[in-house]
Amino acid sequence: MGKNRISKKADEDKKSSVYIKLEKDEAISSKKDILSSEMNLLKIIQSIQNYQNLRKDELKKKRLIQKKAREARLNIAKIQMTMPALKVPKMFKREISGPAEPENAEEKIHIDLSRKKGTIENQLLEIQEKLNELQGMGE
């Protein structure tokens, strides 16, 4: 019985098949088209695999860079912890609030005399004023 069912199904498949007669030139060009399509698909698959490999390498390198950057930040933090804290005098700290003034010999430096006498800043300002006066005499 099993053989009869298989043979009946094979007979049904044969009946539903459609055959088309092609000329020799048409058959050859069809085969060429199919082969070129297969070749193009294989090239596409190869390109995709190449892209995936490159992407994996890129991600590995990014992780390595992140790891090295993290290590560098930790090393910098350790070095900063071991170094003594510097006390920078106020006169060496720059104010970022205003734009930088051009340095011309002709421009006069504004000196604020409202500060208390005896401070280091005042003494520096006085010296700067004297230097400006001397520079004016030399010209």
C-alpha cells in the first residue's frame, strides 16, 4: 500500500508540472543569467562577511582604547593623589571674565590704587607703575 500512495503522488506531480520548450540560444542565455545571479549573490555574501569581520575588529579596538583611557585616567588620578597640593598666589591666577587686552607699548596699564597698602598685590602694582614711567622716559 505504501508504494501505491507514493506512486500516485508522483503521478499527480507530473500532471501539475508545466514544461516550456526553449530554443538553444534562449536556454544558454537563461543559464548565463542564473549563473551570473548566483555569482553576484556570492559576492554580496562575501562582502557582508568581510563587513562583519571588520566590524568585530573595530569593536575590539574600541574596547581596547576605552580600557587604555580608563587606565590612563586612573594613573593620572593616582599621581595627583601622591603629589602635594600647590598653593597658587592670587596674583598668578588669571581672571577669565574679560577678553584679553592687546599688549602694546603705547597703551597705558590701568592701576587700581584702591587696594590696601602693604599687600603683595599693591607692591607689584607700584613696581609695574614705576616700570611704565621708566619705559616712558626711555622713549
